[in-house]
Amino acid sequence: MDTSGGETGMQRAGGQAASSADDPVVLPAGDQAIVLEFGTAIDPEINARVVALDRALARRPVAGIVETAPTYRSLIVCYDPEVTRGADLGRRLVELNRTIEAGREAARLWHVPVLYGHEAGLDFEAMAQMKGITTDELVALHSGATYQVYMIGFTPGFAYLGGLPEILHTPRLKVPRQLTPAGGIGIGGMQASVNSVASPSGWRYLGRTPLKSFDTRREMPFVFEAGDRIRFHPVGPAEARRLDALSEKGEICAECEEA
């Protein structure tokens, strides 16, 4: 899976370069979508520009836009071809982007409970041994960082996170597991993650959160969005069971504050 945004291999629209170094490059994505590419790397500043444009469009809707989806380094914009043309829309969005100052938007900070180890911690003890640290040190390192939600994808509500301490950077498994738990707290390379639903995965899992980051029973099914921040805090089995019960009722068992 290409978690950098999925635009690799697309041809730049009309072969034209952006008019300035700070402008995104516009790429076609079929006949009903365009991609605005802000860079080619996983970088917090690039992602901040993606998120800033996405939020600007949410505040000030543009005629013809049906849906937007931010990724690590680009924003895909789906449009109605009966209302607007891709080339015209691309030029308009590049101009809009020039008026936006990235990083000025309020960011939500989520405090997410995690039960480290136990049944869902499929790689918990092995990870500690691999890094030459104790499991307590592993928990302290992982829960001591502040993570940035770069994008949501792969499965509904699956959050790709930046900010993983370098000592915990670890390649994914050579052979993916056929099933990993919902709510799994994972590591894949330099990325961290919050799994949303049970699914196949090659990520390494340290535990799970009782939080359901995707639940269709709620008015807003998704908890996280690109641009959010996350801090994890460890809980014990009894507290995890209590929070599981709340989640089963459709409650969001994580605290959120504006930062």
C-alpha cells in the first residue's frame, strides 16, 4: 500500500509546472477528481499545508466540489464535472492556497487510553527485546510522545500517525497477519497507528485502545481527522474493561482538548 497518498504514477496535468515553489502541483485523477500535491515526502510541514487547504475548503465551500480527502502530502478533490472542469478547479484552488497560512488552525489534542500488552499486544514483549529495553520503558517511550494524525485511510477510521520516537522505528512484519484486533496500537517503520476495525496487517502491535475510532452508530462516525494530535496513556485491564463497556454504548472514551 502506498501510504504517501496514492498518486504515484499519475501524470502532471498538461505537463505544466506550478507557477511558484510554494504552489501545489495539480494532477488529474480520472475525470471527476484532481490531486493537489504539496511534496514528495512524509513531512509535518507538508502535511500542515494539506490540512490547511482541506479545512479552508470546509469553511468556504467551492462550487462543484463533492468531497475532499487529505493524505500525507496531497489533497484529492472530487468534483462534479457538470458544474466545473478539473483544470479550472485546479487553478482556482492553487490561487486559494496562496491566501492560506498553514499551521494557524486550532488543533484538537486527543488523550487516548491504551491497554499495553495482553492479548492485543501481539509484538509487545518482542519489541522490547528487540530494542534492548524493558516493557515499562517501551510504554514510557510510546506514551511519552505527541503524535500527529497525518491521514485517515486503509480501513475506515484507521489513523496514520507521525511523531514516533526514533528508537521505536521498526520495519513491518515480512509476512502480514491475517487478522489483527480492532483498536490495535501499531508501529510500521517510522509511523504509528490506531487501528479502527479488525483487519489483516503487517504492522507490529503493542496493545489496544478501548476507543472505537469508527462507529456508525454515532452521528459523527469518525473520531480522528487529519491535523489532530494524539497522546496515549496506559490503563490497566480493569479500566480497559470499563471503557470497553462505554464504547459498546457508542460513547467516545477519550478526552479531547483544543490546542
